[in-house]
Amino acid sequence: MVILIIVLLVLLALLPVLIPFFRSSDGSSSGLEQTELQELMAEKQTVYAAIKELEFDHQAGKLSLTDYEQARHSYELRAIAILQEIDRLGSQRESQDAGSRGRRGR
């Protein structure tokens, strides 16, 4: 009886160490995708704020029309790239969710 209790206590102590070995790799990749998605959303907000500030500076007369158009074009291209990357991550997540639902439904 004592041996059984000792074995159970050892297993309970090792359980937190052994759990990651039995988990699928899907969880870690979705965690990385979630972090990347959060970073992209924060960068998108930064770019949008920069465009608004750029418009304000142009209206205040701090930037010439040429400088304003060049900077705005650059920010817009970056915003487009960010939005495309967000869409790509979103579609990957949807396909992974659909795949996991299909596996669970079987």
C-alpha cells in the first residue's frame, strides 16, 4: 500500500513535466500565430496613427504636398502589407479550426 502511494506521488510530481510531451504541436503553433496576430494588430494601429498625424501635419502646413504624398504612399503600402498578413493568418486559423472540428466530429 505504501509503495502504491509513493508511486502515485512520484507520478503527480512528474505530471507537469510530462504533459508537454503528450500534447499535440497545434497548440504551440496557434500560440505563436496569436502572438504574431497581436503584433500585427498593434503595428496596424501605429501605422494608422502615423497617417492621421501626417494628415494633421500637412493641414497645419508643416509638410509640403510632395512630402505628404510620398510619406502617405509609403504608410499606405505598409498598411496594405499588414492587412494582407492579418488576412493570411486569419485564413490559416480558420482552416486549422475547420480541420480540428472535422477530426473531432469523426
